[in-house]
Amino acid sequence: MQTGGQSDMSPLLLLLCVAGGVWGSSPGVWGYGRVQDRQGPGASLCPPPCQCEEDGIFVMADCSELGLSSVPANLSPLTTYLDLSMNNISEIQPRAFHRLHLLSELRISGNQLRYISGHALQGLHNLKVLMLQNNQLERLPDDAPWDLPNLLSLRLDANLLSEVPAGTFRGVRSLRHLWLDDNSLTKIPVTALDSLPSLQAMTLALNQITHIPDYAFTNLSALVVLHLHNNQIQSMGERCFEGLHSLETLDLNYNDLQEFPVAIRTLSKLQELGFHNNNIKAIPERAFVGNPQLQTIHFYENPIQFVGKSAFQFLPKLHTLSLNGATQIREFPDLKGTTSLEILTLTRAGLSALPLDLCEQLPRLSVLELSYNQIEDLPSFYHCSALQEIGLQHNQIRRIESSTFQQLTSLRALDLSWNMIEWIHPDAFASLLSLTKLDLTENRLSSVPVAGLGGLTHLKLRGNTDLYDAFSPDLFPRMRVMEMPYAYQCCVYGSCDSYKPAGQWDTEQSNTDEDLHKRTVAMYPIHTDTHYDPDLEEFQLEIEESKLQTSVQCTPTPGPFRPCDSLLGSWLVRLGLWSISLVSLLGNSILLLSLFGSPGYMSPLRFTVACMGASNLLTGVCTCTLTLVDALTLGEFGHHGARWEGGPGCQATGWVWVFASEASVLLLTLAAVQCGVSVTCARAYGKSPSLGTIIPGLPPRAHYDEHLVLAYRHRFIHPPVLGATQGGV
């Protein structure tokens, strides 16, 4: 009898062992991936049009995106995974899954469900994952809650829930993960949450909650993660987080908090805290006294007006502190005892100075971001030996001393752009052996020390208009990206070749390929007759990589209007401009002498022509200036182009040229008008206008025949009386 009993129990034990193995290792049970499209012996147990996959003796059914309006019938009792998402199911009948005792994951997301009764999920005693997100659920069961004793994960996000009844979660007491975000909740479901003592992670984000009452989470002692961001929370009780003994992450970002949440002092295990983008105006003294385990604080985008001196003191495990957008902060916070801080961000504030003992307080600091402040003087960062990135852009720094960045051997990126730096000590960067990126954009530098900058790969100097000298490529053997104030400073890096004709590029490319082939044949003569060789291909790849590594992207790029060799590109242009200059100077000088040197009065037309000659003479002077500069810098204009472009000579020449050109156009227009008036008067009255007296309504200062004047006065000054005859007055 005993033997027979053991024989009868063997298949059951085997089934349980296989089931246990599947539940413990199958990715379809615990994961969230789509079931693979594979047919097997279990296909006979798969209801059409679903797709099923056999996993041992179990079945995984994928019925998603099929337009179903109800749960398929004849599902196999051995189904462990069922995906009904993205269909048109609006109602689940009672006992729809009562035969699926082995089902461990059920997905019904993306349907049109408005309500799911407790009887609809009857029989799912082994269900561990239930996904109901992206439906239209308006209410949850209360009197007959879901009986899912082994459920671990429940997703109810992206629905239309406005409340959670008190008895909703009585049948899911083993639940560990709960999603209630993106609904219409206006308050914390305190009573309903009391039934979830095993809950570890919960999100109530993207709702309409305005207040958190005291003891709201008192029975959630196992909760580790709580998300409350993107609500409308304005206030919270001082004991609202009472009972959250295991909480490590609290997210209060994007709310409407008016005061600092002092309730967090009861969270002794809190490690990550976020309440940025609120309306908090003050951080009180000893704000985090009850949170010794804090590692990260995100507090930016708040209108901070006051920070207690001891607010961030004695947080030995804090490694990230972000206070971006605290526009009213005037003094740097005291960080005594916060010795593990690695990342400090304090931007868009009103800081004007940094404490002298900053590095003594923060010996492990690796990232310091202090951009968009009003800092004028920098202390020595000598003791911040772990610093890797410093951001000081958009401040008011004027000088960099030799001790400012001394012995920062780990520093990789230094941003000093958009300041007012006029002077940098020659040894300021001498000890920055690891520095690869240096940004000095938009300052007032006339020189940049290069000691210690041999490892740079990125250098930005754009906007320093007083910096004229170029840097030799030998100074920066690893340089990849460079931004200079003037295009001519990029000539030494070969950037002037970027506007060569296409034929020249083709010739150089063919020569390069030919040289590569010759070197390859010389090193591998035995493989010259073969079509493919792995060693040969590897050698070619190495050469290509070496060519890429030596290229430098330097901007602004020289071009035809900012040349490297000569100001005037060709001898044809050069000779043409010389001829134009000589003809313009000689011809316009003779014209002016003849006009102003001849006796007699100066008529308006004659005066206009003289002014046109003067403006053309100025244009000739400017052209002659350019030709002289070209002659003096022939073949090496790139070495002098920056000083010429930024100097007063170029600016004066450009101003005179524009003035002369505009004056010529204006005077030419006046001359045309004068000629037109003369022709009109000659045709109408038989005489051209002269410098006579001006008569209203007639061309200026002209002598006219007496009869013509009388006729003019009779017609225009004394018009006919209204109602008179044509010949009467």
C-alpha cells in the first residue's frame, strides 16, 4: 500500500519540480518581453488566433494586438504566461481564468476595461504579475476584492481612478510593487495601503494630490522606494512619513511645496531625496539632522532666499548635492562634516566668492559646477586633488593665479568661458597633467600660457579678439578640436587646404593611395599577387587610424576671403587691383584739380561731379591699401592676418570703403536728378535752371523771362475765382 502510494505520488512530484524550475528560471514568467513566435506540440492547446510557445510541459500564450473583444476560450490549464494587451476587451466575465491555476503572469494592458470584479480573477492563486495599465478603469473592487494571495507586482497606472476603496488590497497582502501613477487621485489612499505590509516600491506620481496627512504610510514598514512627483502637493503633516523605517528613495519633485518638508527627519535610512522644481524659499538650520544616510539631494529650481549655515553639515555619506536655480543664495553653504561629497552643483545663484577652506571641507570632490554666478576671485584648489571637472563659465573672473589650479593632477575638464579674464599666470596650468578639455571662450585674453597643456584634445579660445598669435601643432600633439578667434590661426593645422579645387584633392588622394601601396609592398612583398590577406588589411586599417588621429578640426576655417598664403589669391587679381588703384588715384586726382582749379562759379551739377570724384578717390585709396598689404605679406599672410583683421588699419579701411561706396551711390542719384530737372526745364521753358532766385513752385534759383514769371503768378498764385468764366478774373 505504501509502495503504491509512492508510485501514485511520483508524477505529481515531477510536475511540481518542473513547475518550480519554470517559475524560477523562465524569462517569460518573470520578464516583460514578448513571447517568441514558435510552434510546438503545445500548439494544439493554443486557441486561435493566439501564438503559443511550449516551455517544457507548460504553455506561454501571446494574444496581444489581435483586436479581441473577450478572453479567448479553451486556454490550456498549463498556461503560465498570458498576454492580452492592446486589444478591445471592455469586460472580463466572472471565472474567465478559473482553469489557469498555474498562470503566473497576466497582461491586460492597453484595453478598454472600466471595472474588474473580484470574481473575474478567481482561481489565479499562483499569479505573481498583473498588468492593467493604460485601460479606462474608473473604480476598483471593495466588497469582493481580488483574491490573489501570491501577487507580487500590480500595475494600475494610466487609468481614470479617482479613489481607492478601503478594502481593495485585502486579497493581495503579499504585494511588493504597486503602480498607481497617472490617475486622478486627489488624496493618499491611507486605509487601502494599510493592507500591504510587504510593499517595497510604490509610485503615486502624476496625480492631483494636494496634501499628505500624518501617518499616511504608517503600516508600510518595508517600503523602500516612494514616488510622489508631478502632483500638486502644497503641504504635508510633520509626521506624514511616520512608519517608513526602510525608505531609501523619496521623490517629491515637481510639486507646489511652499515650505521645506521637515517630515523627512523621521526617515533615518533615506539615501536619495529629490524635491526640485517646487516653491520652497528657505532651507532651515539642521534640515537633514535625521538623515545621516543621505547620499544624493536634488534641490534645484526653487526660489531659495535663505540657507541655514548648518543645513548641509554632518552628512558623512552625501556624495551629490544639486542646488541649481537658487537665485537668492549669496553665501556659499557651510559643508563641515560632509566629507564624502563628490558632486556639487550650485548654478544660477548669486555667489560672489568661494570659501578659502573649500577643499579642506570637501577632500573627495570630483565635480564642481558653479556656472552662472558672480564669482570674481578664485581660491586655491590645491587640496582638491580628486577634482576631475570644474565649471566656472558665466562668472566675472578676471585673473588666474599660479596657485589656483596647482597640483590638480586628476583634472580633465576646465570651463572658464564667458568671464572677463585678462591675465593668466604662465604657470597656472603647469601641473594639470591630465587636462584634456580647456574652454576659454569669450574672455579678454591677449596670450595663453601653454605649459602643462600638452595633453589637450579640446581647446576653445573663440571670442578673445586680442589674441593674435597662432599655436604650433607641436605644442598639442593630441589635439582634436580647436576653436580660435581668427581663421588665420588655423592655417598652421592645414585648415587652409579645405577650399582647394577638386582636382587637387583627387591628385593628393591618389598620391596618398600610391604611397600606401608602395609601403605595403615593401613590407609584405610575398603577398603582392594575392587578392586578400588579413595582415595586409590590418596594416591598412592601422595606417588609416593613424591618419585620423593626426587630424585637427580647427574653426573658423580659412577660405577665399580669409586666406592663408596671400591676401589676393592670384596674380591676375593682384595685377588687376594694382591697375585699378593707379587709374583711380590718377584719374580722380586730375578730375578734382580741373573742377576746383578752373575759374567761374560752381554749378550744382559741377559740384556733384566733384564730390563723386572725391568718393571714387577714397575708394582708390582703400584699394591701394589692400594691394600694399598684399605686397608686404606675400606668401605668409596667415601669420599676419589676425593682427590685420583685428587692428585699426583694417577697420579704418573698411569704414572708409563703405562710406565712399555709399556716397558714390548717393551722389550718382543726385546727379541723375539734377540732369533730369535741367532737361525738363529746358523743354518746358526753353532755359536751364541756374543759381537765380527761388520762386515757389519752380526749379530753384533760376532766371526767367518776365512774361514767363507773370504767367506763372497769374496761373498759380492768383487762381480763377470759383464760378467765373474761363476768361474772367
